[in-house]
Amino acid sequence: MNPILVESNIKTIMNQQLNNCKNDKFIKNSNMMNVMLFCLIGGLISFILFIKYKGKQNIIEQKIKDNKKKHYILSKLQTFQKLKAKEYTNIPM
């Protein structure tokens, strides 16, 4: 016959304490995981929105950019027209 080294009520108390510790650890780890995933998802959404709206310009900047484009296109057209006129006439200047 084996000797009983620990009383049965002490075993139950220890088992309950260990189960409580296990549950507390699970809750702590779950909360930590939830916070980390929330931060990760929030950071990802913030990064996507930052990239998407980073290029937005106000009305004045858009008008300046459009004017620069128009000026560039018109200058290129003028240079091509001058080249064509020079080719057709073959008159040295």
C-alpha cells in the first residue's frame, strides 16, 4: 500500500489554484494578442490611407501643376512646328 503524502483537500486546493493560474495566463496572453493585432491592423490601415492620400494636392497646387503641363506641351508643339516649317521651306535663316 502506498503512503498518502498529501491530504486530499490540499490536492483539490492546489489543482484549483493551478487551474486559476492557467486561466489567468490564458486571459493575459489573449489580451496581449488582441492589443498587438489591433495595433497591427490599425497601423496597416493608417499606412494604406497615408499612401493613398499622400498625393492629394489643394486647388492652387493643382492649378500650378496643370499650368506647367500646358506650358510644357505648348512649348514642345511650338518647337515641332518650327522644325516642320524649316523642313518644308528649306530656306536657310
